[in-house]
Amino acid sequence: MLRKFFRPFLILLQLCILCVFIGCGAFLWRLYRAPINVDGLIPYVIHAFAVPESKADINIKSAQLIWRNASRPVDLVVKGFRVTDENGLLISSVPELSVSISFRALLRGIIAPKSLAVYRPSLHLYIGKDGSVRSSKNQTVSTETVADKTETDTVLPVDTLLSYLEKETYLSTFSLVNAKVRITDEYHNIEWIIPSADLTYSNKNGKNTLSGAMTLQTKTIPLTMKVNGGWNKDKTALKLSFRFNNIDASRLSVADKYPFLKQLTTPINFKTTTHLETAALLKAKKISALRDAIQKIEFSLKGSKGRLLLPDPIIADYDLNSFSVNGTIYDKGDKLDISEFNVRLTNGDASGNISVQGIGKALDTKSWETVSAVMKARVSDIPVNKLPDYWPATIEPDIHSWIKENMRDGIIEDGNFNLHFVGMKDEASIDCDKVFGIVNVKNTNITYMDGMPEVVNVSGNVSLSRDAVNINIFSGSSFDVSVKKGLVSFYNLEQELSDGKVVLDLEGSVANALKILDQPPLDITKDLGIDPQKTAGDVKGNLRLDFPIGDAFVSSDQLKIGATAVVTNGEFQNLVADFGLQDVALSLDVEGSEVNIKGMGSFLFSPAEFALTKSFDTKKTDKTKIDFKTVLTDSARKSFDFDTGFLVPPSLSGPVPVSLILTENQNAETSVDISFNLDAAAINLSQAGWKKNAGEKGSAKLKLFLKNNELTEIPFFDLHDASGNSAEGNIKFDKGTSLKEIRLTSLKTGRTNANARIRFNKDLIKIDIAGASLDLGKLIDSPTALDETTETTENNENEKSLFINAAVDKIWLSEKGFTTNNALYAKRNKSVWEEIKTIGLVGKQSIPLKFTLLPAADGKNYKYILTSEDAGGSLAALDYISSIRGGHLRAEGIYSPKDGVKGTLLVSEFRMVEMPVLSRILMLTSFTGIVDLFKGEGLVFDKAEIPYSINDAALSIQDGLVAGPSLGVTLNGKYYRQTGYLNLRGSLVPFYTINSFLGKIPVIGKIFAGEKGGGLIAPTYTVKGELPSPDISVNAFSALAPGAVRELVDKATASDEDLSKKKEQTTSEPKPKKQPVKAPSEKTTASLKDKKTVHRNTKEKVLTDSLQYSF
């Protein structure tokens, strides 16, 4: 039976369903064509929006059903939706709402929205100065305000909206369409305007999502932001994602608050994902409470080419090619981790990470004291000149200014930085309390001290800390000196007084290395008296400097210097005058205020050792000490001889070891002790009678005093040898190192025992000589010629006048002859001798021997006179001839410094005893009576008149005559001083008084006598050969020839030339050694011989020259 009724039921059901579908289709078709007014449903809609226990009044102007889309075909559109409170104050006003009714709610008999869309609402979020969040400044909107609004104006308080959404249980979709949002933030003094926002919340199948887009108003192009989000199933956590593209931060309103954003010209893409606690978010009424809702915020930024200029307090400037930042804010917004940032700069790259704590509390409390941060960064290929721009100026150490002052050029190849920051207590800023960084640099230049040269082309690394900057140098150079390695360190940077330290290993040329030490802060080479330009060689060493930096460095006394160096192949020119060192190998050590140098080298091609100690400590007594040792060879001493001949052969021959010790005190007073070891040297000062053979003991000492490097005194000099020869004395100087006085306190050489004093005034030199004995024998035997024509007028004008006074007990004039009780006076006016007078006693009778020299009438030459009442004694004292007894002596003539001496020797009333050469001549003539008389008591002569001339080559006699009653002798010829060759001729006139009578007859007398002083019977003779053994010949037959014939034959056959030279040219036999001989005796010929006579332009020698030439 049931089956019988079931089939009609099914048919009826199908018809009902068909009618429903047809009805629904017709309804939808009608709805699709036009909205359907359903104002009758307004009460039900109001009931759906009503909040239980709320006294708010809801008004709706109209309601319509409209076709929305295929997925949502029927929507209830409500227009003119207004909500007021019990006092009539407007709470909310929305121009249009779109609602779909919840079928699930209908089944329960409740009309509730399933979806809700709000069109063109105006949302205003206000953040007060206290951080409170509300819909408006006064939280409500007055009726007056509403009355002023147009039909399209809307007011939708955010807190009302959130409150409604929180209580609605059937709502699955909520949308804001084309909403206008304004956020007024007095807490941060910023206002954000969002002219268009589309947001949709959906809760379907237990999945809560939020999506949409917003347009942010800027000063130029509006900024679009995409939003995505969602809740978890229990709605305890909210996840929101925001994305901004091509943000121009310089155009944002917030840039007015943070001006540095105006300098960020690079477009930015920003993406963030925020995780929030829903409950805490809904409860938040203040900004500080919003921080409690933050679980974490993940963000990323990407930018392209542009510039970022950070103002105070950071102060940094970046030229960007691109950058990216990835980070997270978590722990209720209190912590920030930038896991990675990468910055590609126009010059270089940087990357790293940053971790910050205490941000949220700092924002809430506006106190940055709780903030701390750690940054780790890596950089590469950054120019050193850009580092001051990139390094924030407020981060200590102040790299910004330090780099500008101390480094330039070059590149930072790579580097790593670890920075720790803390917040400031009294300002919204942070401070870097810990810094560690190390960068590798290349081809950079470093300045480490004012006045010192840069270290250029440096390769190395720079380590930074808050308290120190250390530059480790791997290679570089300074003044073209290679820096093999080094350290430039600045430390105690946080202290009031900071310090610097420099350690450099140097290698290069000595000249360039000394330039470094010669810079004003050091002035080491200047104090050592070394000119870097006059040095050469190679050096390896180490320089260390410790000094205060900045304003604390006020004096070079604060500088501590340390250095070690080794010099090879060195050369130091003009260390003293024009003398220097070559082939130097030395070691230098500077420690604190003391310099020590030890080494060896070559001084004037002689080996030398030296040591120097220099102290810059003014508390020490001695400032400088030099110990110098060398061996002066003959060639080396020539540089110090100054043409005196005393330091070079033959005066001084052989090596002379020298030791010099110099000590200078802090008052610039210097003493120099010099000692000479003369053991290996030979001394031959024959004129002074000093002779020492090599191998005999001998030494010399000398002490000098200087003040401010000017010689003030030689307190003593001492020279002596094992034979008893010695010289002692001292020398004093006036200011400017001009001579003041020379004292020869003792001179003992051979037969000399004397002293002398020489005083120097402005235009005058005074010489006083005294003593027991003075040996002038060698001086007289070795005369010199004075050619005044070689001196310039300028030199003559600069010469000083000279006075000489001497009083000597005994003066040796020859090997055996001497004078006693001697006195001398000489006066020279500049270059001209005005007067020379001497007197001494000769012979047993103590007869005076006088000598006078005066200027000649022509003003160019000198006339001289030598007189004695004991001719024999005087000539014997001079060691010219010892066979004369008695007689009166007078020699006078003209001395020409250019041509020599020309004069006449006159001796009267004297006897001549045996004389070997004359005896041999007489024996050849058979004048036996005269010979016997000559060998006995001697021959008496009335006179001797011998005209002579002497120059450097020879002594010449012309028409000389020695005559007495028994014998007369004529003399003509030359004695050659260089070779010792005698070429003499003449005649012997027996019984001279009678024999020469006819020759004295005027006119015809010459026919009988021939030559001057000749006689009727006069054999001729010749003496030729080298003394002491010349060849003697007598032509006895010539006595029979008339005098005129003899003279004619003599002139035709006579020759005065030096035949010894011809003999040397015609024979290969070795020439017999010449023996010095003095005519007419052997001793006299020996004294006349002088093979090594030299010219000396010394005007003080005029006296001795004249004496020699006279004899």
C-alpha cells in the first residue's frame, strides 16, 4: 500500500522542485535585469546588524536585491546606513553596504550576514601623543559634523568596525571596497593618507585569509601596496604580508620627520610578513600595547642605483648601485635581526648582518638606553679615499677624520668589521662601545706624524678598535726607501692623551734613509753633522718612534726614538772640511735619547775604525763622543800638509796610526784628543835637526778645545821620539777661529833647545824667539828663492805685517861653527821686508858678526851687508873655509827674489894656512918656497875680492882675486849646485907685489898682466870635476906667455859648462855617487851642494836666503 502512495508523492515532489527551479530562475533572471527594492526587509536587516544590549540606533535609507556575479548571484545592498548613540551623536555612516544572508543562521531562525562589503568608507585611525589608538581625536563624531557631510561622505570608526567583526559569528567574508584611510600619528608626528584601499577577509572551510591592495599617497606618484594575510584555525595568530614596489622614500611624508630619507634617491622594493597575536591586537589601545601583539616581522628590501646620505648623528654618504636587506623583527618588536645585507656601491661592495635588541622599549619610552646592537660587515674593493664617507662619523674611533688626516689613495681589497652599539642615555642615538675591524689595503699612502714623510704604496692591513688603530705594513716605501714591513699604531684613543707608535723595517740607499732621519721632528743627521746629499751606500734597518698625538704633541722632546741599521758600501763626504769616509760598513743603534754608531771604512784610502755616541738627554754631561782610529799614509797626509812639506816625504815618511777622541758637552764645549804613533814612520826635518828612522819609538799628542764648533784653543801639543827630540806648545784662538797666539814652549832637536811665541793681531804678527841654542846650519845650507812676482796684488793686500825679535845664546851656523849672544830684529810691512838686522859673536875673541838687509832703491830687490872683524872665525862658523885666520870681512850685494844674489866678498889682512886643493895646485907649479911657507905659518894676503852671483843652478865667480905679497890667485868659473860639478880656472901670480906691477900700468898694463889681477909671470890652472876629487891641472908654460896672450887663449879654450851631464849622456856606466862638497874645503863644498832645492814663497826666509847667497 505504501508503494501505491509513494509514486504519486515522488511525482508531486518532482513537480515542486521543478516549480522551485523555475521560480528561482525567473527570480534570478529578473534580478539580473535590474535590482529589486526590498525596503520591507529593512527591519530585518537592522535586526541583523543590531548589537545586543546596545542603545545605538541604526537607520537604513533603502534596501535592494542585486545580481552580483555567478558565484554570488544575490546580494542585499543597503544604502544610507547610519548608526547614532542614545544622544544622537553619529557613530558610523556608510554610503553603501552589500550583504549576503547566512543560510545557516536562517535555519536557526536568525537573520545574520554571511558576507559583508563596505563601499567607499572613510576610516580614520588616530594615535595620540600618549600612544593611545582610537578612531578620532575625540572618539565620537558630533551631529553638526555629520550634517555638514554630503550624501557620499562616510564615517566608519575603526574601533566600531573591529568591535562588530569580533562579535559577528556567521560572517565568513568581509570587504572594504575603495576605502579612504587616514592615519594621524601624533606620537611620531606623522600623517599617512591612503586614498584607496581594497581589503577582503574570508573565512571558508576553516581557512582565514586577508587580501587586497592599498594606494599610499606621496608627493609624487601614489605608492601601491599589496596585502595578504591569514589566521590560523583557532584565530589566535594573524599573518599579514605587505609588498611595496618602487618606493621613492625621498617623496614620502615621513621624510619630513626623518630628513635622511630625502637623501635616499634609490627606488626601493619592500616586502614584509607580519605575525601577530590576534587577541593582543584586538585589545591594543596604545602603540606600546601593539608591540605585545607582534610575534615577528619578516622583511626584505631591495634597491637600485642611487644615493644615501645619512645626517647627524650618523653622518655617512653612500653611492649605491644596488642593495638588499633581509631581516626579522621579533620578541614583541623588541629585537631586530638583519640576517643579511648586501650593498653594491659605485666603488666597492659591502655585506654582513646586524642584530639589535631593545628597539620596542626605546620606541615606547623614547629612551635609547636599553638599545644594543651588533653588526658584522664585510667590505671589498673600496677606495681608501671613500672610507671617510662610508664610515659613520659618530662611531668611535673617529675613522671619518682619522682617515682623512692619515691615509689617502689606494684600495681596500677586503675587510671585516665587528661593531657593538649601545643606546645613549640622554638622547635618541646610539654609541659604538666596542669596535673590531681589520681591512687589507693596497697602494695606499700613510701619514703617521707631522713633518715626517709618508709611507707610500703601502700593502698591508688595518685593524681598528675603539681604543686603537693598528696598520700592519707588508710593503711600501718612504723617500724611495723600501719598507719591508712595519707597524703604525695609534692607541689610548679613549684617553685624554693618546699615543702613537711607528715601527718600520727599511732598506734602501743611505742618502734617502738619512733624509728620513733628517726631518724636523727627528733632526738626527743634522745633529750628527751629516749631509744626506753627500752620502752613498746601502742600508738595512729598523726605525721605531713613540710619541703623543694630536694637541698633546708640542715638543720634539716628547718623541722617543729607536733605530737599528747596518750600512754597507757607504760613503760619507765632507764629514770634516773636505774629508770623508769611503767603503763604510757600520752599525747604528738609537735607543731613547742615545745614538751609537760603530763601523769601519776608508779614510783617504787608509783603513779606519770609528765609534760615535750621541746623547739627546740634556741631563747627561756629555752630548757627543767620537772615537776614531786610522792609519795615515804618505798620500793621505798630503791632504793635511797645506804645502808646508812637514807631513810628507822626506820630512815624514811611512804609515802613522792616528787615534782621535772627541767629547762634546751640553754647553756645546768640545774637546778633541789626537794621538799619533810614529814608531813606523821616518822623520827627516833636516833644517830643524830632527831625524828619526823608521822603527824607532816616537809619538805625538794634540788636544783641541772648541765652542759651538769653533776652535778656541789647543791647550797642548807634544811631539817626541826615543832620541830625545821633542816639541811642545799650545795655541790660542780668538772668536771666529782666528789665530791669537802660538807658543812653542820647548823645541829640542839635535843642537836646538829653544822656545818661541807668535802673536796674531789684526794686521800684525809678532814672533819672539829665545833659548839656549838654535841650529840653523841646515837651513842656511838649503836656501829657497822667493819670487814675489808670482803673488797677486790681492794676496799682498791681505798679508799681515811681521815683527821678529830673537835672543838666543848660541846659534849653530854649520856643523861646527856657531855664534853666541845672538840678537835679531826683523820687520816686514805686508809683503815687503823693511829691515832685518842680526848680530852675534864668533871666534875665541867673540868678535861681532853683523848682517843687515834693507829694501833696494828700485823697491823690488834688497841690498844686504855682512861684516865681521874676524873674517876667519866668521867663515869657519859658516863652515865655508877654516884655513883663514884673522882679517876683516865684508860681503855686500843685491838680493833679487826672482834672480838670486849678486855681490862681492871682500876680505882684507888675513893669513891662509894649509888648504888641500890650493896646496896641490902650488905643488904642480914647483913654487916650493911658497908651498913650504903655506904649510908652515901660512901665507899672508892683503886682500880677497871675489865678485859672485848665486842662483838655483850655480854659484858663479868672475874676476875673483886673492892677493898677498908672496902670491896672487885669480878665479873664474862656476860651481853647479845640482850636480856638485866644479869648473874653475885662473892663474897663479908668484911674488904678487912685483909680478903684478907692470899690469897696473895704465893702457899697456893689460898686455903684460892679461886678466884682472894677473902678473907678468903667471902659470894658469884649471879645476874640473865633481867634488871632493876634481881633476887639477897647471900649465907651467903659460907663465912664459904675455898676459894678453894668456887671456886670449883662456877665452878661446875656456868652457864653464857642466861636463858631468855630457858624461852621463855618453856612457852607460853608472855614475859615481856625488858627494856634497863645499869649495874650497871639503866641508864647504858639501854644504854648497843641494840637489833638492825647491822654491817656496815664504817671505820669512829672506834672512836665511840672503845669508846663504852671500857665502
